[in-house]
Amino acid sequence: MTFSRRSILAMGAGAAMLPGARALAGTLASDHGRHARPVHPLVLGHRGACAHRPEHTLASYQRAVADGADFIEPDLVPTRDGVLVSRHEPNIVDTTDVAAHPEFAARKTTKVIDGERQEGWFVEDFTLAELKTLRAKERLGTLRPESMAFDGQFPVLTFDEIVAFAAKAARGRKRPLGIIPEIKHSSYFHSLGHDMEAKLLAAIRAHAWLQQAPVIVQSFEVANLKRLRGMLAPWRNIALMQLADEPEKRTGDAIASGGMLTYSAMLSACGLADVAGYADWIAPWSRTLMPETADGHLAPPQPIIADAHRAGLLVGAYTFRPEPQFLPASLRQCGAALRCESGSVAEIRAYLAAGLDGFFTDDPALGRRAVDGV
């Protein structure tokens, strides 16, 4: 894992990484000046292990750690009273039982987030105490019956609770454990008075583990990552990951400011050189890197991976899932089964062969198999 592009001298003394974190970071030479590429591609537990348990729940994170994830991912959004909690989006209609709570019926509303109109219940309209009365549910419903069987069992977690869990889970673990939080919709939340970057900084200052463990902060926006580059300067263990959505889309901060930056421009050779000026990783949607052909196979890699590496960036991708609906047609050799485990492993390995340095997966056990060759 490559971290900051700035030199150690520019960063000051900083904090030493925990024992084992350097092993996770890797030992190969790097042109970023401080840390190296990972020896093995990193398995990033997407919202935990949400192929098996409802996303962003303690059970999901526990499963991800048990299944060998190198990092666990909490998506961060703020409550009305300013507490960071872990939900995939501000709209919690698909991931909680809020619709079954008559006391909150009047809070159903419509909002526009990053140019998209949504109807539902939104986390910023609830205090933490109110959110704690809700229970998580499986976002994909019957597509994941194992996870759906746990609907209604787990509360919404705060970022503090996830950090406390991760710090405890990392103790005595043979494989180092990192955390990869995503700041969601920063410009949108800033418009409501929530400074997401300042909240993250406060959390880092409050938790000694976050100041030493492997940490990657990710966002689909650009301005907040540029701001964080300076804010996080004292901590040598923290990297920044620029996420990239479908090529034709604009970044959320571009939409908010009337800018025109698209992910297609970001992923050009020139755009990647710009990203390398403030981030350590670029992580596009997987099909942007290797599209599916008309006959259902994966096409040869696009130039993005090679261009990114030349720019000094590490390359991640999202999201690998074991259900046949998410696999290339040529890898759906599972009959009527709901999961194609061998197809998912084969898909991940095809991307690893193209040069990925890390990847998000809903099923870290399959990601571990793909990396370890078992």
C-alpha cells in the first residue's frame, strides 16, 4: 500500500505504524517517497462481508475479519446531531427497517443528492438516539437469503464503535488489519452544515489506533481529498483513495460547484497525473478497467491501470460479488445456484493479472482465495 507522495521531511515525525502494518504496506520500492506497494493485493472487505450479513453491521465486520480481509470498510454519513455513522447512503430506506416505524412516517421526504432525486428517509434527519432504535436489513433482499435471515437483528453503528471493534480485532491477529472509511457526499453534507473532513479528523485524534493502523480514506469527490491531504499530514499511516464512478458521470463536488470534471477525464493519462498530486490510490468501477464483451467475456485491460502505475498511483477496483447477476456471462457456470464462487474467484484473478493492487469484495473469503491461490 503506497501512502503519501510527500517526503518524510515534509510530514514531520508522525506516528510509527503498528507492528505488522509495514508488512501490510509492503516492502517494494516506491516513487511516492515514503511507503511501498503491497507485496500481495489487498482484500478490502466491502461494507464488511455483506454477501453474508447485512452491510455495515458488527456481524458483517466480524465475518470480514474472520474471512481474512486486510481492510474493513465503513461508509460514513452524519446524524442530525453530527455523529458519524456507517450507512452506504444518506437514504436509509433500503438498509434499515425505518419504513416499519410509524413514529417516523412523517419524515419520509424527497431530496436531491449529487443531482439525483431520491425519496425515502435520510440519516441527517435523525438523531443518533433515534437511529439506534432502527435495525439493519439486507439491501439486496432475496438475492441474499443468508444475509436476509439476519434482518432486524443489528443496530446502526457509529464510526467510533467500528474503530473500537477493529482495534480489538487487530490485537494478536497474524494478518494486520486496516480500515478504509469512505466519506459519502461531502459537498451535500457541507451544504447542510456538516463538515465531514473535520469530523473524520476529530475521530483520528480521538483514537490512538487510527493514528497507527493502516488507514485509507476514500471519496468519489476531489476537493475533500485535496483538503484532507493537508489535514492528515501528521499521520504517516494514512493514505487517500480517489474513487471513480462510471466514466460519463461528474464528481459530486463538480455538480455542486457547476464544474465539468467527469470520471472519464479523471481516468485519462493526464487526469491520473493530476490525481497523483493529492491521492495515493485510484479505484474505478471494475468494468471501467476491463469491460465485458458482447459474448460475455472480459475484454483486455484498458490503459488505465498502466497509466495509473506510471503516474505513481496504486490501483483498486470495486466491487466483486459472487452472485451470477454481477459476473460476466462467461463465468456464470453455477446452474440455478444463487452464488457462483468459482466464477467470482476467476473474475478477481483476471483483474489481479491485469495489475490490481487491491480490490473491494462483498465476500472477503473468496477474495482471500483469489489472492492466496487456494
